[in-house]
Amino acid sequence: MLAELRMEAILAELDMDVKRGLHTPEKQRIARYAAAHARETWVLADSSKFGAVAAASVLPLNGARIVTDRLDDRRYSEYPDIKEV
């Protein structure tokens, strides 16, 4: 039943790296499943998550819309789905 629903996934606590994408130190299976079965995936992350790399990869940077408080590293500005608010 849950697999048939196509909702939006909102993920938090993910680290981000330009080359390695989105990572999480734990619960990676849940994050991957949610992203794979969602119509659209959103990531909420503060600026401390950029440039950090956790153990498990979840999806590439272009696989989600990302909302953050501040984007200090301009390499991320080439991704149109990363927005500062």
C-alpha cells in the first residue's frame, strides 16, 4: 500500500558534497526508499551540512530540491534546485 502512494519525501540530517552527493550517517535505507518512491524529494539542511560526507550515499545532488539557510561554497550555486532562504 505504501509503495503505491506517490507523495513528496522531505529528508533532513543529510550531508552534502559536490562530487559525492547526498549522504546520511544513519537510516540510509529509509532515506533511499523514501526518495525512490516519492514524486519529488526535498532536503532541508543548514549550511553546516555542505562539504561534509557521511558513510552512506543516498542520492546525487540533482536528485532532490534542497533548501538551506546559507550557501557559502559557490560550487553549489550551479545546482538550480539548491535554494537559500
